Amino acid sequence: MRFLAPMSTRPILIVEDDADLRATLAEHISQTGEFAAEEAGSAAAAEQMLGQANARYDAILLDVGLPDGDGRTFCAKLRRDGMKMPVIMLTGHGEERDVINGLDAGANDYVAKPFRLHELLARVRAQLRVFDNSEDAVFTVGPYIFRPAARLLLETGRNRKIRLTAKESNILKFLYRAAGQPVSREVLLNEVWGYHSAVATHTLETHIYRLRQKIEAEPSRPQLLLTTSGSYRLAA
């Protein structure tokens, strides 16, 4: 039997000056249950949102024609500022030169209007899969900077590095994606070890125990990796 993981939404920022298109995109994207869409009508508004404390956007849909500048220029600025999340450019022009200019500015993909929503979402998912497994993927987990591809936690306050096993890294990444929601043991087993795996629950519990030994100040009194009614979750 396949156990389904709890749905966790991934935040996407839509930067589009056409208010009707922006609202329609946000509505349809949010209806999928996979993504939470936020809107900005200009580069300045987007920059303000991205600069807020604890701002987190897993991807950006960025229109080329913005009221206060060229989206490609804004994309290049995001890259100079160190923002690594996937950026998918939206444009009314699909000529080769426009595509090349967008990609040269740091965009991950380029979609010409009018586009089919399902195709756009498929491209977003594809870029997120690539990003999540890249060296650029960086998540904040408690006091740590988590680099899944390197299987590494960095505790900058103490100048400490924590090496993780592949399974520990996958457990942490999946719990992070659950955005603080509890994940059952069955779901974690299926997601980390595979749907057809015969791995027993105690194997997962052993990995959780070892992970707590690495990341908790007091492993016997966890504050980060919590147990809730037979499930596990990361503290928000």
C-alpha cells in the first residue's frame, strides 16, 4: 500500500504588472495545493517582499515587461544579490534573442505568453527538482544552514559543521518540506526508503535518534526534531 505524504505548499512569488493575469495565476496556482502564491506588481514591490525578514520563496515567476524596469535586469540583480531560487521568465515575445537574453540574465526557464497553466506548473516543478538537488539549495533549520546536496549542517554561531548520512539528510529535507506539519512514520519510511521497502519502523527510529544526537542541544529533550502522536515534525 502506498502512503501519501501530507501536502506542504511551496511559496512562489509572481511578479507581473497585469493585475488580472497576476490574480488569475495566483488563484490557479494556489488551487493545486502544491504552491502558495504571493503577488507583486513591480520590481520594487518584489524587492521589498524578498527583503523582508524570514522571506522565503522557492521560485519566482517574473514578467519581462514591468512598469519600473526590465524583468531581465531585475533577474540579474537577484543573482548578484545571491538569490539562487529558480526564476522563470514570462514574456509576450518568444524570439530566440529574447530567450537568450533572459537566460543570460540568470533565468532558469523562459515561457512565452499565452501559455497553458499545466505546462507552466510542469516547468516550475522541473526547476524545483533540479534546484532541490543542487549545491545551491540552502535551507534554514533552527540554528543551522542546511545544504542537502552536501549532506551538511552549518551552525554559524559556533562555527561548527555537522556531517549527515544520506538517509539523515533525506529525513531532514522531507520534514523541512512539510513546513512544520507532522509526518507519520509510515510516510517517512516510504519517502526516504522507498514505497516497496520492507524496512522496519525501528530503523527509522534509530536514524531519528542519531539525528537528534547531532542537532539537538539536549537530545533527550528535543526542541527541533519533535515527536507528535506517532509522527515527526520540525519545530517551526
